[in-house]
Amino acid sequence: MILAVSVLMGFKNGISEKVFGFWGHIHITDTKISRTLELTPIENSTALKDSVASIGQIERDSQFDGYEKSQGGVKSINPFIMMPGIIKTKHDDLEGIILKGVNNEYNWDNFNDYLKEGVFPNQTTESKREILISEQTSRRLRVTVGDKLNVYFVKDKDAVKRQFKISGIYRTGLEEYDVKFVFVDMGVLQNVLDWDVSQIGGYEIFIDHINDAEIIADYVYEEILPANLYAQTIRDKFDNLFKWIELQDMNALLLLVLMTIVAIINMSTAILILILERSKMIGTLKALGMSDWGVRKIFIFNALWILSMALLLGNIIGIGMAYIQKQTGILKLDETNYYLSEVPIHFDALALVGVNALTIFITFLVMFIPSFLVTKISPIKILRFE
């Protein structure tokens, strides 16, 4: 049970961290709905960014949700632009991609674990024509770090060409994103779109605690943003992905129920065997005047001792194996199918205590059922045969 809970929580956290590392936790965009990936431009406002970045712990009475309190605040905010394009290599290979434009405010720390080769795009050079592509895109296009790519954009029914140099190659393990997205300097996309330097597609917000996303998004939308801007959490934006992640709870619940049933059967069987093996003792004690409840307590306490030793050993083995996996990552996964390269582990003290407490409670209740057999044993019949 401990391993099942730790792996499940590790899986959910691992996938969520990758998604949030790619997108941030909250997006601010124009309220107009676009039929393409090309965003409606909004102003890159220093005042707005400062207001959002200064958000700390929020405590307020919400009109709809009552009293709200966040665990933390905003970690960072940075502008971005997204635009579709087509990559063409020297081998005349073509690949449809989405370019995500960022500037020097972007915090690449969220991507450090995913960089496989090279470096992140250098946004301080005059050309600013470096590009970060995924490992899958690199493999399909047969290019590597240092190679040059031509990217074509469709603008007013004409093709606009820009050349980039590959600065690095990344892999998040989220195949749906890796096959589509590349990172470039935002200034290149502004130039293609004929936007000035103050126009952007939107803002990405990173926060301290994932669970604060809804509270902070509502606060930003209601208290800071002008009427033409909208704040949306990534959970809402990619609702299907997070619903799929939440479905894993059902698998874990089913597994825990099955394990609990096995534990109940084992403990019930153990008590029945103890009672049957000690039938002479039961007959003697009852003949000497001990009540049925007094005899039952002997077997219940004995079963509790067995249960406590099993729990202690189970916790040591379960937590120990999970800790070894967390530190060494010895058990690997196919990242293409599972989005993670190794079996993930996440320790949650409340969940571990809950598993132990629930097991003790359910098993203790079930112990009373086989102990009723004691009341059916007649001391006269037992002692007669003995």
C-alpha cells in the first residue's frame, strides 16, 4: 500500500511538474478568442508585471468561494508569444511546429532538467537567431546542435523566411509537446508579426504552490487586470490532461481496496487458526469461569500484536524500497508511454499515516468477527475429547 500510494503521488506530481514547467501555472491573455495559435497582441506593461510579481500570501473573503487563504504567492511572471511555422532543413525535410517566443525575463531554471545537449538560446546577442528544439524534432530532421534551420511563417498569404541556429536540444518526455514546440527569441516573432517591442501574446505566471493557482488567478483577474485581459490556470486550459491524471486516483483506490481485502482475509484466517489450535485452552479457561469476552480479548490482543509487527515491518520495507528508488532511480520506465523515465516516488506524511491508520481501523473491526467462534466452543465437549 505504501509503495502504491508513493508511486501514484509521484506519477501525478511528476507529470504536473512537467506541464507547469512548460507552461507556467497561470496564463494572462487577451479576452478575444482566436481561431489560430497566433495570439491577439497585448501591451507588455511593466506596471502590471510589478503588480503581479509582488503578490504574496493572499487572504480575502471571496464573493463565491468564501474565505480564501493561499500558501504562497507569485514566484515570477514573464511575457511570451506563440506562433505556428514550418521548419525546412538542408535535407529539404519539412516539419510543422509551434514557436514559443520568450525574452530575457524567462526563467530557464524550470527547463534545466530537460536540456539534453547544448545551451539555451542566447538572447543577448544582436542576431537573436538561436533556437531550442526537442530531441524528437532533432531526430526526425536529422539535425544537431550548431546546425542551421529555415523557418517559414505564413503572413498575409505570403511565406516569410527566417534562419535560426540550433543552440540546444531538450526532452521533457511529454511527447505531445516535444513534437510540436520550439523556443526562440520573442523579438524575432514580433518582427515577423510587425509588432513593436511593447506588444506580446500574453504572460506566464509561476507560483510558489500549485494548489494556489485558482486563488491567485481569481485575485489577479478581479483585482489587477484591465477589462480586456483574462487570467486562466493551466489546469483549466488543459482540462483533459489533468482529468486523465486525476483518473489515476481510481486505479490507486481499487488497488488499495484489493490489498485491504487481502489483509482482512489474512488476519481473519490467522485468528481462526489461533482459536482452533487453542481450543483446549479455551475450554479450560471457560470451565474455570472466564467469560466469553475475556477469552475473546486474549485472541484479539494477540492478533493486534501480530498486526503491529506486520505494520512495522511493512513500513520499513515499503518506505525503504521507495526511498532507494527515489535516490537511485533504479527502476526505469519507457518515457514514450509513461511520460517519465523512471518510476516516480513522492512521500506524503499525511497519506502514509492515513494508510496505516485506515489499515489498523478496518483490520481491528474485522478481528471481532472470527473471535465470535470462541462463544460457540463448549468447554464440556472440548474437555471430554481431551
